[in-house]
Amino acid sequence: MAARATNIRPQDRDASYWAALMLDIAENRDKEAFKTLFDYYAPRVKSFIMRSGISEITAEEVAQEALMTVWRKADKYNPALASASTWIFTIARNKKIDRLRKDARPLPDANDPTFAGPGVDTPETTAWHSINAAKVHAALDQLPEDQRKVLKLAFIEENPHAAVSEMLGIPLGTVKSRIRLGLEKLRTLLAEQRGDFS
């Protein structure tokens, strides 16, 4: 193994020692090496995070997240690009930023109607649907009988166009034509009810 914590005194641990320890973790998944690294860096990372005004408890959580990332991604460490210390503190800084962003996000209001799942009506949407249904039925009653019949069979009773054709004993093309004309007239009537003539 590249580094052994038991035979190197803390004051003799230099950049090459930590780099060797990191490589031992990356190559051998050495838990003893990681424990040595964790014991040394966890309090330092925690202090570093607390300097930005984060609470002690949150700083400890972020430090643990950072060091667990070091364990998981040890194989990504390249001693030619950065010292172990720089690499660890960069991970810690990124975790700190992630936590600050997450904490700054407002929590969603569980009572907000936009979070209601599909098929879950709020009192407001139920009222809105009732008002609109009444308007649609009133407008339907103003349509010519032949258009009203096909629209009710096709949209209210949800019959396929071919079935409407059979029920009424008229060609499918006539059903489609009456639906198109009926929808156009219905759209105009509903727009007039809103006072919207566009």
C-alpha cells in the first residue's frame, strides 16, 4: 500500500503523504487510509464551511457529504493537477454552494392548487367547471337541432363519430360536417357570452 497512517507522525504528513493516501483510497478502496484522511480533514472542512456563516450542524453535514464524495470519486483525483488538500476543499466548496442554493429556495406551498394532482379538483376549479358547463349547455341549446344532436352524442356521451353516424342513420361525412359547423357556432356563442368578439 502507498501510505500507512500508523508509521507517519501527524507533523510529518506533507502534500505527498496525502496524495499517496488518496491514491491508496482510489486504487485499493483502503478504509484505513480513508479513516485517516477523514479524521484529519473533516474538522478542517467543517471550520471552512462555518466561516461562510453556516450553522455548525449544517457545516458538519456538508463536511460529511464532501468527504463521502471524496471516497466515492477518489479515482478522479489527479495529483498532477492539484494537491489532495486543494481537491478536497474544492469539493467542500461546491457542496457548500449547493447547500446554500438549496436552503435559499423557498419551499413550495402544499396548499397551492397548482400542486394538486391530476383528477384532484379544488373548490375553485369545481366552481369554474360548473360555471363553464352551464355556459356550454346554454350555448348548445341555441344550436340548430341537427348540430346539437351530433355534438351531444360525440362530446358529452363520448361516442365515436362512426357510432354517431349509425345512431342517427346519416353518413359519416355529414356527422363530421355538422360537428365542425356546430363547434364553430358554439365557439362564437361562448365568445359572445364573455363579451369577446375576437
